[in-house]
Amino acid sequence: MSLSVVPRPASPAEVRPLPEGPLHFVGIGGAGQSAIAYVLAQRGRKITGSDSGISGAAKARLESVGCQIFTTHAAENLAPDTAALIATDAVNEQNPEVAAALARNLPVFRRPEALANLINSAKTAICVAGTHGKTTTTGMIASILIHAGLNPTVLIGGDLPLIHGNSLNGDPDLVVAEACEAYGGLDCLSPTIAVITNCEPDHLDFHGSEENFYKAFERFVSHSEMLLACGEDDGARNLAKKQQLAVGDRFDQRIRLCGVTNSTIKLQVPGHHNSLNAALAYGVAELLSVSKQNIAIGLESFTGTGRRFERLGEVGGIAVVDDYAHHPTEIRATLQAARQAFPNRRIVAIYQPHLPSRTRDFLDGFADALSGADTLYLTDIYLAREPEQPGLIETLAEKINAISPDSSLATPSSRDEGAKGAEGKPSQRQGDGRREIAHLIKDRHALPATLQRELKPGDVALFMGAGNIREQAEKYLNLLQSRSDFVAERP
């Protein structure tokens, strides 16, 4: 599903300016769309938008700055004076509002092109790109700049508590934004500072090949004045080399490789990956001449962003955590962070795969990463814009169980006889001391009740996925809180 009739800019030079007048957003509840709409509304633009799945919180936040929100899609949602339509790539020209705009010869913009209108005109624009860690790193940079009193405009892919949402309208000449590699979004952007957290193939449903994926990042870096890249990531280092900015083992002033160094800064977010994210944020702040004191304050006060190792609560000794991880590398990092944050506790992972194509393309990687949990519940794939591919989730469960760890290495609680395998049946211990860890619960709505029966005090329920698995995490937490023999504890 895509907007095949809408041009996709091949470079920042091809980005069209947004026309004056009211703007209508299709899919306004999405993280990217809502951030742009909020900032534009704060700057005096009349904004309308539609989204059948918008959350109550997102709707209320947009309405608080004057946006008019529709929860159904219909041609009449476009006002007579609408000047342009901005559409998410999750819809196509069959959407009634897109069809109406095309029939009226209104300009139709993709979300990345609208974002570029806020970034490319700024005197200083910091764009954070990479396969993983974009949201957290953007949040860290924003936290530093806000605490330094620099009043940045912020557009981020998750809620940042410091700004009470996913966007902040600040100085239009100082912009910090998350930049996604999907749907040609990087081709639109020309930032002052490009930050590359890592570079590992993803979104192959769009890019078509790993080669095309890497070329998208190469073009993005070539459009940027400066580059900060993670020195511990092969893909990020290769980007620097491809730009021919390296001379031996030294780099000129336009590029810096950042890595974790000994520091007195104490992060509140766990995991080595977050130390790498912080190193990049530190590097950006140094380029902007922020004092070390303000850098430390900004990083030490950063508690994370929505759906990035977000601790929803702990009840009766069971911790509930929600995370956006939906790629094998992200899952490994999230499980490592969980073990760091909750040492000597059983990590029960609940994973909702995102997109059949991604699940298929990285099937072995997912199996290997997910086998790192003590116990795992798999629910059916979140389809988003793709058709179902029958049998994928069953194959994933089989691969995980084939890798499942030696029971001698498992935590005491993970060796309980009550553990169950695929489709809720008792695990079958294998003759070599291995056991099945995957529980296949295809109906995600059955997860809260299942977890309430199976989990015990001391367990950590780690929900992961980029779809709607958060809803089940919240329902499970509510079930725990409703039990009269449990006393709720603050997260």
C-alpha cells in the first residue's frame, strides 16, 4: 500500500514548500504525523486531520493546540479551503480523503516531505537516523538542549516526558528531529548535523535489497554538513569511509566517530546500547558548545521515551515493561537491558512480530534473539499494511524451541514444572537437557489472563513489538492491580 501517484523527492532540492492555508493530515495520530501537525498548529497553521485508530491522548494533545480531528475517513473531512493534504505512507490513493484531494487537484505531500519543510530551512538542524536507537538518541539530545536553555524545536517518534509528548515548538532555527529510512524519507532531508546510531538492513519491503538500504544512508550523509556516527557499529563506520572523509585513522572536522568513554555521568536508562546513544548525544552537544555541566544535567535527567524500555509498574513482585523492539538487534539489546535492570530475575518476554515481510526476512535472527528470554510468549504478527503469510509465526516458534537454552543455564524460576510450550501445552524436555521456551498465543487478547496464571512474584513481563502489544501490557497490569492479595508498588 503506497501513494504511487504522489512524487517522492529524490533529493532535498526536489522538496516542495508547503502552501499557505489550512492543511489536512491523513493518519494524523501516527508518531511522525502528529509531531509535525502539532508544531505547525503551534505556529499558527489551521490543521485538520483524520485517524480511525488515534489514541485518546494523541487526540487530546492535538486538539489542545486547535487541531480538528476526525476518527473516520471521509471525503467531506476536507474543508473547502484546504490548501494541501499530508498523508502517511500507510494509505494509498484509495483513501477517500486522498482521492478527494486528487480530484480537487490539491497538492498531496508524503510525511517526509512535510518534515523536510521544518528541517531544511533551519540554520541548525540535527537529524538522528539509524536502524535502532533513533528515538532515544533524539530524546537525549533534546533533553540536553532544553536544560541548556536553547529552546529547540523537537520532533520525535515517541513521547518524551520532558515535553509532555512527541514534539515541541521552539526556535525554528534550531531543530532536533528523528529521521526514518523507510519510504525514501532520508532523501528529503538536508540537516546541519546527521547523527547515525547504527546502520543495519531493515524495511526491505520498501528498499528491495540491502544494497539499496545502504545507498539511502549514503545519500543522506552526503546531504549533511557534518556527521556523527557510532564508532562501535560497522555500518556507521562504513558510512564514514564511503564519504571519503577518513585519512588513515584520523577524521577531518566534518566527521566524528563517537564511542563510550569513562564518564561520571549516571544514566537512568539501562543497557550498553543506551550508553552508545548517550555518547552520540554528548557529541552533538559539544558541537553546539553546550557546557559539560548542562550535558551532564540533560543526560542524567533523561528517563527514557514512551515505549522504549518503559516501566509501566510493578505489582506483587511482578514488573511490567513495554518496549518498541521489533528487529533482532533491538530485541537482543532490550533483553540485555532487562537483565541489567532486573538482575537474577526471570525475564518473560511477550513478543508481537511486526510485518510478515520483516518476520520472514530476518526469521533466523528473530529466533536467535528471542531465544535469549527465559520464557517467551509469541502472539500473531501485526500485519499493518501487509497481507498475512500463514505459517510464519509457527515456524518462528519452532526455530526458537530448536535453539532453546540448556536448562542448566536457566534461572531457577525458569525451570519450574509449570512452564508451558507452544499453544499452551506443557513443555517437552528433550533428552539433551534442552527445553521448549516458546508459548504460541496467537490471539493477543488471551495474553493478560494467561500471564496472570503463569507468572510469579519476581518475574519481569517484558512486552515487545511495534504494533499494538502495548494494550495487552496495560491490561495485564490492570489485572495484577485488581487482585486483592497484591499491593501496587510505584514503578
